Amino acid sequence: MTGHRRYPSDLSDARWKLLEPTLSAWRAERRGNGLDFGRPPEHDLRRIMEAILYVDRTGIPWRYLPHDFPPWETTYGYFAHWQKDGILEKLNGVLRRLIRDREGRDAEPSACVLDAQSVKTSANVPTAGQGIDAGKRIVGRKRHVGVDTVGLLLAVWVTAASVSDNAGGIHLLSAIAAAHPTITKAWADSGYRTKAIEHGATLGIDVEVVQRDPTVKGFRILPRRWIVERTLGWLMQHRRLARDYETHPHRSEAMIHLAMIDLMTRRLTHENTPNWRDP
């Protein structure tokens, strides 16, 4: 790729090679179905993905995209189509299986870890889509996530912050059981009580609550739970996720899939993920 100045979020040739087959197949299918109105593609898929990753990594509004990227309307249009058509979720699955295979694990996991994260929202998020997490005193949204034992995303559900962890756990377990029938074990914190445990049992998943020792003061790493908490830390390296800026919850879920795609492609190509702080 030449003709423009490179950004730290841009894709290397090796990372693009991991994404190109899925995105090119999506474009070819749309052309075959006549969804592009017979017009030849005007913008390069790689540059569009780099523009979307730039937004996810830097946290800027879509309208503030630098002018050396495709127009923001085009970029957002592709992002919306990829979310709606399940392309970002599909890429997440492809990359996850590649990582698990490289590390000598079965392509499909047998266990998962559940957790939730409440975040504040921006002014453009409708009031009806927000809620109050009374325990954490946060007005905004909640991200319910399920990861495998490596910390790679299996399922995500974004709701108002007022939705309980229990309700989120039930939704996640149903989604995980449908997509990954090999999973028979799940670990979670004390927020996932009776109903989530009982629902897991109906799906053939043994949900174990990892309790914090009340006699221990200060920070302590908890078995299994640290895996999903580390994943949430990985996500927060993307400024678009430091707060929820998306008008629609499903777009928030897509931003989380994007962050994981960014992280997994770097992991597969042994490239560092630069932090906000320039060393």
C-alpha cells in the first residue's frame, strides 16, 4: 500500500492477508446478488478496514476521519453492512480458531468465562438505551462478554447498565451453547447466581461461581475470572471503547468484535499492540 502516510493502526501486509479472503468473498457475493447496482467498487477494501480500525483505535467521531481515508459516509456504510451481515463476527471466529490451533488447542473450546463491564455513554446515546448500574454507580450501558480459556471472545451482548448480570449470563449461555456446543463448563463471579446456574444446567453447561475470599483485603487475582478481566483490559486499549459512543447497541457489539479482530491479527503476526502512551 502506497500513496498515503501510514498510521499505527494500519494493517501490515501479513495482517491484511488474514482478513482479505473473508472481506473479498463478501464483496463478491454482493456483486453476484446485484446489491452494488452494477457499479464497480470505488474504494479499496483494505483502506476501508484501516479507516474503521482507525476509528476504533483512536476513538474519533466518524465525521473526523482524516481525508486520506475514504469518505466517512462510505466507511461507516461498510461498517454497518459488515455488522448487519455478520462479517465482523465471522472474522472473529476465523481468527480465534487460528490462534487456538497455533497454540495446540482444539479449534472449538470446551469451557468459557463470563463477566460484565458497565461503561458511561456519550451524549448521542438515546436515554431509552441507557440505565443505572447501582452497584458501580454508573449511568450508561453494560457489556456482557463470554470468552474462552485463552481470553478470546465467544459472545457479547450490549444492554442498558440496569440489566442484571444474571439476565446477561442467561443470554450469553444461550448464545454460546448454540454457537459452541462443545462447551460444558463456565466460570463466573457471584453476580451470576441461581437463574444463570439453572439455565446453564438446562443447556448442559456447568456454571461455577468463583467466590472472592471476604477475609482477604486488597487486590487478589482470582482463578479463572482473571482471564475475562484481562480481555476487558485488552478492549480498553481501544479508545472507542473507553466510553460507549454508539447510538445502537448492536454497533457497540461490532466495535468490540473489531477490537478483538485488531488484537488477534497482531497476535497471529507477532506484532505489538501500541498503547495510548507513546514509549
